Amino acid sequence: MNIGDVAKRTAIPVKTIRYYEEIGLIRPLRDTNGYRAFRDKDLHKLAFLGRARALGFSIGDCRALMALYEDENRASADVKRLAQDHLHQIEDKIAQLRSMQATLNELVRACAGDSRPDCPILRDLASE
Amino acid sequence: MNIGDVAKRTAIPVKTIRYYEEIGLIRPLRDTNGYRAFRDKDLHKLAFLGRARALGFSIGDCRALMALYEDENRASADVKRLAQDHLHQIEDKIAQLRSMQATLNELVRACAGDSRPDCPILRDLASE
DNA sequence: CCTTGACCTTCCAGTGACTGGAACCCTTAT
DNA sequence: ATAAGGGTTCCAGTCACTGGAAGGTCAAGG
């Protein structure tokens, strides 16, 4: 299968697929014309990558997850630890965003939003 | 004031301050020896930037916010719109992260996390 | 047979917001 | 005189793509 069809099937952009090959996440064969020739295995890997990325795993994590997936002797504890670490990072990020959200909500609420220059948002940002 | 002291007072790294000058957010004077000479105005601007960045505003937004701050004839509506747009982006991001969090939580919960290879996390990522 | 259009290829550069490091200059104290 | 601890510039790297240019390949239609 050619890259365009793979992109459609996996919903991963062509550019991204080429990038994943460049960094060694996949290793599609080549046709005699130089086109990448994707096998089921490659499609499967890309789908795996797509789902892992959708869960916010970094490329490094994806690499580790794929290695674990392909290792028959893996311990699920290793996978779980990876996922838990990532989960904690997500939780931290959410907490951070919620703090920003709370402050911004308050500032937006307090701002008249009219044609006058007086603005609590700018006052807050400029506060000593 | 020299850059090191400014960094301490504003809690913005030296490298970042130099970067902010490079992209034109601040314009400190120079001493005869070539050192940057920060005035109160620069400190004030950096503090403003620090707070805006802490609320998650992009550098572009910060530029716009500083311009509005310095514009006596601004309309608070412009500031409010900027803040509201940003707030929406934050809300979107939170929603996205919470969705990841929910899925990951479920997967982590389902994973034994022992020495056996069987793993619901990998099963999910590999699912057709 | 030729052209057209839709594919495919590689390579280079840019994104955002820094961050690290090398190589070098200035100042102050010993 | 020298050493420590500032400061300076410039270049490269981060992360995960994304855009664009220049060019090769293929199938269909005239």
C-alpha cells in the first residue's frame, strides 16, 4: 500500500508518517520505483502510534511502548509504570491549567469589556 | 541594574530575558562596557510579561497585551476579548486532557502491573 | 504518443519559547 | 597577577511536526 492510502486508513498525515520513518518508528519496504510499500505490520504499528499519541504519550514513550508490545517477555508492571507516570504528568498539567482558568475567569468576569480604557485584567498583570 | 539582578528580582531566567530583548519585547539600555542596563520600566515590563506568561498567554498575546497596556486610548473590550479567547483555548485543552486522563485511568486500573506480559494497556493501543 | 493531474520522492527551513554550551570580555577582591 | 563570578555574542538543540520547492512516477484521456 502507498503512503497516501495509509494516511487515509490511519488518519495520520503523510508528512507525519514519513517523519516516523525518519526517526525509526517504522521501517516500510520500498517498491522498485522508490515508493514506500506498507505492509499490514506497518499499518498496525502506525495505528498503535496514533492511539498512543492521542493519549498524549511522547514519541519517546511511544517507542518504549512499542518495544514492550513486541517483547513477549515484558512485565505489565513496566507498561503500567509508564502509563502512570504519564497520567501524573497529565494531572499536573490539568491542575496548572485549572489554576490559570480560575484566575482568568475571575479577571474576565471583572472586566467591563466596553470602550473605556480601565481594565482589571491589565491592572492585575501590571500589579507590583 | 544588571541582568543577573533583574533575573533574581523578576524570577525570569537570564537566558529568557535576553531572548525577550532579541524578539523586541524589551529594550534595555547599554552601559559603556556593553552590559545591559535595566531601568524600572524594563523591570516593570518583565514582571508584566512574567505574569502574563504564567497565565499561559503566548508571546504574541503578551505583545498585544503590553501594547494595550501602553495605549491610553485602549478599549477594555479588546483586552477582554483576548483574555476570553485564551480562556477558551485553556478550556479546550483541559477537556482534551481530561479525556486522556479518563482513558488512562481506566487502563491503568485494569492493568495488573505484575511480572506477567498480559496487559490491557497494550491491548487497547493495539486494538483493531 | 503526449499531456494532465494526482501521486510519490528528497531536502531544507520554520514553528514556540526557550535552553545549553562555547568562546570570550569585564569587574572586583585577594 | 590571578581567580571567581559576573557579563557578552553566536550557534545548536529541543519537540513533533508542517510547509514548500524541485523533481520523479503512474494511470487515464485525447
